[in-house]
Amino acid sequence: MDQEEFIERQKELNRLTSLVSKGGTIKDCSHPVKAECCLPIKNAHSLQRQGSLKLLEKTVKGNSFIYCHTERQINKKYNFLDLKPIGRKDASTFYGFCDFHDTNLFKEIENDPEATDIDNNLHCFLHTYRSFSHSYHRKYEEYKLFTSSEPEVLNYLNKYYGKDIDKVRQGIKLALQDLEVPKKRLDEILINKTYEDLEFYCYEFPYRCPVSCAGVSTPGHFKNGTPFNLSDSENVSYSDIFTTVLPFSERTVIILATFPDDLLGIKYLDELDHISNTLEFQKYLSFHIINNLENVYISPKFYDRKSYKWRQSYCKLIDIIANKYTPYIRYNKAFQINYFASTEKIES
Ligand SMILES: [Zn+2]
């Protein structure tokens, strides 16, 4: 698929996604104790309500905006599919918690937006639970889109996926089934308050970095290139890596998590922990984010000052990763993206 074709397809997919989200967004509370639920289902933020996204904004002529990897527009000057400026209100919301649970479940980390402490297991768990809930909810919405009987949606799917459509649908269905396993375990931890039943790897940078993200993924390789989570065998279960990155006013918090009995997941986190070179650590963490998560926000203060060639290759990389037909990419030391360098910090 060439760039032109990809742009056309992306535009059409964006249009369709908005079509489906108007008529068929899934509204369902993720909390396991349904008896407590109190409607309405809130349009909740996967990242902090007031905190993180506001801290990434840039204001031009009174308009504040940020970028999200999934919101794109054509850059007419250089003819590529660029990131699109969006308002914070349009960012990162999902109908995944009812009014009661949205307020009560997250109050420990929301009432004081700067309160998050990486040495507090409850805080780490709540961020992880919300990040997972966002990915889980999005996967259900994707399934709904791909199994829609709306003629307009069917036309699109047939046009672009042709005879592969059943295979693509099957892949989404399997991914959804796989997510039921961590969902059940996270709900048990939530109910029993056994936060030590998750293994956290946390890190804090002493300055505000230009990125925020939340989600769960099954990375395709270890750092050295050894395949990970790529088995086709039904007997092999995948390793879930939960990721949350939150900028605060003068620091940035990284919370990665996996299940303690998941030895390969632990190995993946250990690899990150054992990188002694600062630059390599920052680049590999940046690679992990861009390669594994869709729900990524970056600051225009970071992105807009890069050359158009850098931005073009950045967007191309996102497209390659998002494309179901391209193979997984691997980390190498020449990787050019580093969100965490102190030179990229965002000043107030
Ligand atoms: Zn609820």
C-alpha cells in the first residue's frame, strides 16, 4: 500500500469510526460490582481528568491543543498524514465507568491530581486498572465496528479487507477472549484489595516529559530481538504488559505492570530495569510506548519544534505499527525518538 492509498484509507476509517461512535458507542461500567453502579455511564478520561493532558497543552492565539497518535490529518504543505491538533476535552474519553465508580474508585489518585506516589501500591494499581479498562473497552468497540451490519460499514470492510475480513474479525475476537483473562484477575485484585498480586516496575523522571499514555499490550519482542508473544499455538498464553505514563507539574511517572507468575512478563520488565545507560533506557522506554500503545498523547511543545522530516518519519512509524499487514518492528540503538531526555522537558 503506498502513502496516498494509506491516507485515503485512513481518512475513510476515521469517518467510519466517528459514524459508529455516534450510533454505537459501547456504554458499560467496567467495575465488577454491578449492584453498586449508579447511572449515567460517564464519558471518563483514561488519563487524569485535570492533570496530565493539561500539562501537555500548547496555547496558540487562545486555543489550547495536544496531539493523539490516533487523531490525524493531512499536512498539505508536505503531503503526509500528520498529527491533528485536538482539544483536551476531545481527548482520551471512553464510556467505561458509571458515575458512582468513576468518582469513588479513582478518588485516591484524582482528588489531588499531584498525589500519585509510585511507592503506593494502591495508586499504582488504580492507574493500571484504568489503563487496562481503556484498552479493554476500545477492543470491544473495535469488535462492534468489525461485526456491524450497517451497509456503509460493510462496504468499507469489504473494500479494504476483501477476503481477509473473516480472518481480521477472528483476530479481534481472539484478542478479546485473551483480554478476559487479565480482566478477571484485575477484578479479583480490586475486590480483594490484594494489590501485591501485580508486579510493578515504576520509575520517576524529575521533570515534566512531553508524553502521556495508558493501555495494555502484548509486546512482540524482547529488547534483544528474541520473539515474545508471537506463538500461534493455542496452548501458549500471552504476557500482558500494562503501561501508564503520566506527566505531573515537575515530574513524570512511569508505571509498568505484569502478573507475578508471568515469568516472561517479568523478564520483559527486568530487561528495562537492567539498562544502565541513561540514554538507552530513555530510548527503549520511548520505543516501548510507540510500539505498543495506541492511546498516546504528546505535547505540541515537543512535536512542533521537530523538522518536518522528523515528523514525517514519526507519523510513518505510527502507521507501520498500526497496520495489521506489516510485521512487528524491533528495537535498535539507532532509534531516533526519545520522549524522556531532559532536553525535551516541558517548562511551565
Ligand atoms: Zn459502575
